[in-house]
Amino acid sequence: MSTTSAEGTHGGQPELNRVMGPKLLLLFIVGDILGTGVYALTGSVAGEVGGAAWAPFLVAFTVATITAFSYLELVTRYPQAAGAALYAHRAFGVHFLTFLVAFTVMCSGITSASTASNAFAGFLSDGFGLGFEDGSFGILVLALLFMTLVAAINFRGVGESVKANVILTCVELSGLLMIIFIGFWAMSQGRADFSEVMVFRSSEEKSAFMALTAATSLAFFAMVGFEDSVNMAEECTNPVRDFPRVMLTGLGITGVIYVMVSICAVALVPVGDLTDSSKGSALTQVVRAGAPNLPFDTIFPFIGMFAVANSALINMLMASRLLYGLANQRVLPHVLGRVHPTRRTPWVAILFTTLLSFGLIFFVVSNSGGQAVSLLGGTTALLLLCVFTIVNISLLVLRKQKVEHDHFRAPGWVPWVGAVTCAFLAGPWARSASQMPQYRIAAWLIGIGVILWALTWGWNHFVRHREGGLRDPQALAEHHEDAPRN
């Protein structure tokens, strides 16, 4: 592990420019959390619990906040541009486990981007009045074309820009604030029915607790993103001081917005309609029902497209750069680390992750019975819940190691409760029958990684006669110069 010297270098390289104060960091965190989850899954969450769709978002916010406390202690203990793989490696020193954590994070980026591509296709259909239903051939074609565009942008190279993130955050936020505004407007006009808001109704006749649990495992997808902000630690002016209050504030803002959006949704549109893709995306229906005499319903699908497109691009950038890092660490085939000579982007990693996303989109859209968005979003949540379980356990181990500087310390119970709640939500008991294919999707993705790892290990061990394993896990967080750090 390299250390930072007095001359402001890190492992022989200059330190990253510390330009992010509390305000920019807050906008970055809020922008990272907002996006596809609430735009695409509000209807699916309502389908699991009925009118009380706000409750799963509230529980997901609580679980995410507990794990965020663990991340806060870890990032202030080790304020480098790092993440879950580095924390696991510091705690256990098992190279294969570190690889699994890193590859799982990469897979979560691909499933998240695939979720966004299907949501984008739905909003595009709404915006131009194409009338495509979820799971139709038209949605499949639009989703694949969108991912092709994302790959092209990824290949061209997107420079990092916090200012651009601020603009994107404002656009994403405007769409959700529009929902809330329309909800209050409809209430003043007597069109909102809040009697449904406290009604729990499971589609599979489960108890209220099990229905809430299944919906929470899906709603958790809307809260992920906060963990990416640890990669900005080396670019913050004072990470030890700023990270705790800013991350918790960001989580609080998004949690309140999500709860209010879900309440407005079920108060304005019957749950049966929210889950019916033939009537349009759930939030588009909310806008149409709440303000029928205003042109908001023609504007909102385009805001939705912009929000989920941003999420897809960020996640595919992250996935391709992480795959590039794993290849350069000699734990995946070296060909995945090739960089294009003129664009200076990891083109083979981009191609590989894009092909994986194509396979996911085609398989899920063709076999999900119109539930592609919820199935892919739920798989993302499943993968990250497994990662968060390991992060919480890593903190329990790392607390035995002393660090020289002051750092944030979470309450003693936090990593215990965080590990238990995340592990519980990752289990099959926390999913409905329609969500069970998430495990098959996750197993195929991780299985591909394990096969590639095994082939690379055999090549290194028997042909190249050199030790396998990660040389420098911290380098996994260091993107190629064209990649954004979010």
C-alpha cells in the first residue's frame, strides 16, 4: 500500500486536485443516488405492497443509511479513492474474495445500466406516443439501440466534470419535484385520494411483513449510489470533516423525495394502473392524472429519458473501467485491459461489458413477462446488498486496526445491524416468486467472472510461472484518464 508523502504525492504520483467542498460533494451524492430507481420502479414497488408504496422506500432508506455509517467510518479511516474491494482486502487479505467483490460491483453497474436502458425505452415510447408495452419487441429494439449509443459515447471518452454532474442532478431533481408539485396541486383540486396510502396489499397474498420485505429488496435499488462517493475522497478539501454530514444529508434529501413521490403516485393513480405498462410509465401516468389540463405529461417522459440515460452512462463507464483495472491487475485476461491508441479508452472492456448488457437485455426482456425493469433493478440491488454485507463485516474486522489520524466512528452496533439487514434483504425469503430469477441472473454474471479468473490464474501459474492475485487493490479505483470518478 503506497502512502502519501509530505511533497503531496501518492505512490510516486501527484495527488488528485482537492476541489470539492461540502456543496459540490452534496450535489454529487444526491445526483449519484437519484436516477433510474425511483423513475423506473415506483410502479413495481406499488405492485408488491399496494398503496403503501412509500413504506419500502422508507425502509430501504433506513437500511442504506445504516450501511452508509459503515462506509463513513471506512472512508475517513482510509481517505483514498477506494471502495468495497479495498476494504475487503484490508480486512481479510484474500485475493479471490477481493476479486469477487470488485467483479460483483462491476456486474451491478451492468445490471443497473441495463435497467436504465429498458426504462429509457419506456419513456421514449411515452414521449413519442409509440405505444410499446414493456416486454415487447419494440422496447427490446429501443433498449439495444440505446445501449449501443452508450457504448459509442463510452468509447469516444467522457472527461470527468463535477460541474456537468451538477447540471444533470438538477434535471433529475426537477422531474421528481414536478411529481411532488403535481401531487399538491391535485390535492388542492380534490383529485388526490389519500385513503389508499396506508393500504398494504400483496399480489401473492403474503403477510404485510413479507410483502414489505419483498418490496424493500426492490426499492433498495433506488437508494444505491451513495457508496460511489467514496471514490471522490481524494478530491475533497476535507473528507474527514465533510463526508459524514454531507453523505447523511444527501441520503436524507433523497429519502424524503422518494417517500413523497411514492405517496403522490398512489394517491393520484390506482395501483393496478401503475403496474400496467400498456398505460405508460408509472410516473408519466401520475403527471397525466394530476395535471390533465397542463402540458406536463408531454415534458416529463423526456426528463425521465435524460435521468435514466445519465445513470446508464455512469454505470457503463464504471463497469468498463473496473474491468480494465482487473485486467491490468492480472486477475482477468490481459486483452480486457487494451486501450485504443487514439481514443485512449479501454475499448475491449467497453465491448465486453456492452455485450454482457446486450445479453442481459435480450434474455430478460424476452423471458420476464413484461417485468424486465423490476427484474434487472432487483438484480442490481441483490448484488450490492451482498457487497454491503461484506463491507459491514469488513468494518468489524478493521476496527481492531488502529489508524494515526482522527476519523468518524459509527456507533458500535451499526456494522452488526448493517450486516444482518443487508444479508436478510439479499436472501430468497425477501423476494416474491416473480423476483426469484434475480439469483439466476446474478449467478450467470458472477460465474462468467469466476471462469475468466480461473483461466487467467491457470495461465499465470502454469504458463507464465508467476504468482496470481491482485498486485495493488487500491489501483482498482484509479480510472483511465477519460473516465469520470462516479
